[in-house]
Amino acid sequence: MSIYKLKLTAITPLHIGTGEIYEPTNFVVDHNYLYEFDEMEFYKRLPQTMKDKFNQIVTQNRPDSLFQIHSLVKNNFKVAQEVSRLKVPVTKGIQYDYNAKIGRMVQSEGKKGNTKKVFNRFQIAKTIRLVNSGKVYIPGSSIKGAISTAYQEAYYKKGYSIWKTNFGKPLDNIFKNLMIADTKPLQTSSKIGYALNKERFEEDTQGPSNKLEVIMPGSTFETTLKIRKYKANSQIDFNLLKKSCNDHYFSLFKQSFEPYTIFKGIEVDDFSNEYYPDDFYEKYKDFRLKENQFMIRVGKHSGARAVTIEGMREIRVKVSGGGPKRKPFKWETLEEETTTWMFGERERDESNLLPMGWVLCEVI
């Protein structure tokens, strides 16, 4: 068995979801921090008048009852802070939107005489944390999945039959011999902000967005990678592993700093790096990897090319459809995505945005 110790550094924000969310019934936001609390502890600490009000809201069971509870929680933020179990920094945009939108109607739907109030649910996707310490980390499965994509691509380029022999069936998959432990957090931090979807091939003032928690750039981790010498059609080569990751991921990373790309056979503008902060652009535009380093991309919003194999990928892109008239969707299949997801301070930011998912791995 070969054993390698790795140090991982997040060079951009990472979001590795758990399916769990922060709900306005179990958090408040104050002075650019989110305070998550246990709802029962919060209720116990409420003054009796507020308990009575809470019980009245629940008993009435009106369409807007949930948002009345949001308002009650917000108005008793000091109680929530006293019983909080987690404190997470948020961007100024999250703080502003929380103040402006929680418990308030954002619009009404329907025709005159038959309208209903629409409220902002203000749900925030959590990133993964260790159960005991509460620290953010990167699961070994995320790292292994990223490496597998790159390594399979290297085999696929040798020929489909070679790829199929080594990866086509679960029992023959040579990655059953690769074991990667969950990372140990060294110096880590997280923050809550906005994932913003931007067009790559045209200037985009506003696209879809969602609120999420990310592991912040500069966070560092350690893990152990083990390669078993067990029965398989071929053995995993660590040098090929590093090379395949850099061929797949580092080439995509470098491409994002180029002003042009080939799309549908022609050279077009790529606006991706137009959104980058100046210091990030200058730091990484000519970045070079050392001999003991390789790059991967993990987590949500990593981009379709990063998580698929060149030559096998078929990326479905919506051409038209939807809208107020709910027209049927029309799709086309492409070899690369037409949008990119960025992490930003505010929902409508158009600059100082960072790409998501990039991790530098170092053999130590």
C-alpha cells in the first residue's frame, strides 16, 4: 500500500452541501453575523407575552403564520443570540436583505379580488461541518470524486475500450483501491453570501442567485490518500493521478483567465474573468504549479466541464421556454456550459466576484 499525506488549500469559496438549510425560524442576523439557535431553547427564554403571541400565531394557522413567526424571532434577536449555538459571518448584502425582507411581503400574486401575499422564505444552504467540533471540512468522497473524473478522462483519451475495462463496471473499477480520508481542518473559516449565475459569452447584469454558506479562500486542511495494491485490471499510478488532475482541472482554471475561448467552433469573448477582483486576477493569471502540487475542483457550482469527462460530456443548455407564458422548454446539447457561478457580497453585484470550488493540493 502506498500512503501520501496531502495539504489542501481553498483558493476560492467552496460550497459542499448537506441538504440542510438555515431557516429564519432558527436564526437571526445582526451586525453581519448569523446566529443559529435551538427553537425550543429560544421559546423557553421568551418573555411570557411573547410566548402568548407565538401560541396565538400557531393556533390561528393563517397562510402568513410562518412569516409572523419570522418577525417574532427577528424582533427578539437578543434572546436568539443568548441561546445561539453557531455564529457565522455574513456579507453586507445578506445583512441588508435580512433587515429589509424578513417577515415582510415582497409582492402579491393573482388577479384583483383574489390575490395572495408572497413572502421571502430566506432559506440559506449550509455547507458541511464536523459533528463534534462544528468546523467546516472537505469530505474524502468529494476529493475522490474529483480525482476520479480527471483520472477517468486520462484513460478515456487512451481509448474507450481501455476506459471501459478499468471503469465500466463497479467490480472492475480500479478506484476501489483508492482511499481518501475526510480532511482534518487546520485553519478554516466560512461565510454566508450569494451564488450568482453569470453569462460567460455576453455581459450579464442579473441572473439567478441563491443564498449559501461557503468555506472561505485560505482555509487549509490535511488528509491521507492511500492506494491499495489489490486485484484490479490495472494499478493506480500516483504520478498519473497528479498529471490527470492538472490536465483536466488546471487547464480549465487557466482558461478562465483568458479573454477568448472557442465556442461552437468559433472564437468568442469569455467574460468569466471580467467579474474577478483585481487582486485575485493578478495573483493567479500566471500561476504556476510546483512539482508536488495539483489542482482539483469540488462542491456545488463547480461548472459542468469540471465534473464531466472530455469526449463523453453532453451538457444540456436551455435555449428558450418558461417565462410568464410558461412556454415549453427547448434545449440543446453542448460541450461546455454557457454560464458560470460566482460568489458575491450582494445579490446584484457585477464585480469583485470569485469563482467557486478551486482547491490546491500539495503532497507533504
